Amino acid sequence: MEDDITAFVGLDVHKDSIAVAVADAGRAAPRFLGTCGPRVGELLKTLSRLGEAAHTLLAYEAGPCGFALARELHRQGWRCQVIAVSKMPRRPGERIKTDRRDALTLASYLRSGELTPVTLPDARDEAIRDLSRAREDAVRARLKARQQLKAMLLRHGMPYTGKTSWGSTHERFLARIAFEHPAQQIAWAEYRSAVLEAGQRVERITAALREQIAGWRFGAAVRALMCFKGIDFVAAVALVSELGDLHRFEHPKQLMAYLGLVPSEFSSGQSRSQGSITKTGNAHVRRVLVEAAWCYRYSARMSRPVTERQQDQPRSVCEIAWRAQLRLCSRYRRLSARGMHANKVCVAVARELAAFLWEAARLVQQPT
């Protein structure tokens, strides 16, 4: 830690309260300062007993309260870190958990340098990430609405037997549906209206995303990732908004580990045992990568959508994207030929895809 820090403050942040503890520089036991309200002004009153902000370092765990508290403390001149919960040291013997203990533990670990801070996103970066996640929620809501509509048809012996749902043929089928009882017809109309509204919501958010990306500092990275097979606009925005500046990962293996795509390991002595992937880190990015990996089960080729997305993009990025196709399509076939389960093959391909995306994004991103 910095040599000028004389007080290390742990904050256990909740919606209605903040528990505050401090560990002074040295080896003295941390002490509890008390609990205050969730507003920054109330917290600053408690912190005023510690002396100058320049010699104080604060930390709280990442969670549902987000980064608003850290940003406001920075504006007030305080140094504050948001800590990765998944990398917090844990004592196996501890079975008592209170706000007071959590704050004291944070202060102690902060002083000893055992905490790992997360990257604090820029306000606009976080705004675009929120919009991307809102679209993800809207897609899930649309899926649920569609399932409810289909369930009603199935209950009444009228399932759709066509090949593809929600296309023009399916819509004509739905338009012909009619129920004898007025109550059922009202229910049917409400289900259809819910599906329509859910679809319009997805379209609105997608249009808003395209508008916001136009002047975004990571817009070039979004366009670069769209050069890859399986990465369309929505997937590229999700990846970039969640990962931010990829220069913070010095090697692609660090990115793979961050995304939880590396195998877990339980080794001791001469025995070495590897298990399933760790699934640590950002689940949103991991899901997008695994979904994209399914596209590499086909042979490598320049399809029309990929060719259109590569228009006006740097040649070096397009070369990386083609190299990724050749490598990953071949790897998918080899692993499948060995009898490996398709889901495991996709995870292996997703892990390598992350490395290619890391390489391409760093070519167009400016280090921050």
C-alpha cells in the first residue's frame, strides 16, 4: 500500500446503513467507528474523526449498491476501492457474520494488502453496460411471454406444428386462432399483446444501443469484435461494455481466468486432477462467448453477414478474425472427433475465442 496512508477504513455497505471500521497503520487491532446512514454526507461526518482524506484509504465490497458511493467519495477527495468479493480471503473457522465483523475484517485485510480491487468503470461506460443488460433482461422477458402464449395453445390442443416459430408463417397461424368462450379470447389477446410489447421493447433498446455507441470511446472496439464469426452488434456491445479496456489484461490467459473459462484444479504431491471450469468472474461475458462458440461448428468461410461487418475495418483486425475462424473451426472438429461432449467443446472454443478477441480489441483501443 501507499506509504502515506495512516488509516485503512473498511465499509460494510447496505441499502439502509454503512458500518465503518478503521485499522491504523502499524499492527494495532482495528477498531469499530459505528454505523451511519447510507448517504455520503452521513458517512463523511463519521470519517471526519480520522483526519485528512489524503492519508486515508477506504474500501467496500462490490455488490448491489454499485459504484455510486465510490464515485462520490472520489469527488469529495477520498480514496476508495471497490473490492472483488470472489477474491476476499476467508477463514474456514469463522461462523459468525455481522456488519461490525465484516467492516473490521475489511479494514484489517485492506491494511495488509490482501484485497483485490475491481476496475471502477467510467460513468458512461457503466451507462452503456446498464443499457446492454437491460436488453438482455428484455430478451428474457420476451422469451417468457412467448412461452406463456405457446403454453396456452398447448393446453387447448392447438400447438404450432411448423418448423420455425415467430416468423411470418407462425404469425399468420396465430392470427387465425380464436376461442369460443369470451374469457379465453380475452386471455389470448392479452398473451398476444404481451408478446408484441416485449418484442417492441427489445427493438427500442437495440436502437438506443446503436445510437449510444456512435460517440462512445470504445466504439472502435465494438466494430472490431463484430469482424469475428458469431459476434454480432449486440454481442460485441455486451463484451466491450462488460470488459472495458482490455489493456488491463497483460496476457490472454489472464482474461481467460477472469472469465472463469479455465479448468479448476485439485492437485497435491504427485497427483494432478483438473475439474470443470471455475466459472468465476463475469458470467455475462462467459455466456456471450459460449453462445458465439457454437458458430464455429461449421467450416470456416466468409459469410455475407461477416463480410458486411468487416467493411471499412482495419486489415489487421480482419486477418485476426480469419485466423480465429481457421483455428477454432478446426479445433471444434478435432475435439468433436475425439468424442468430447458438444458443450465441453464449445467451452474450449470459447476460451480460445477470448484470446483472439483480446488481440483484436487491443489493436484499436487506446490504453486508459
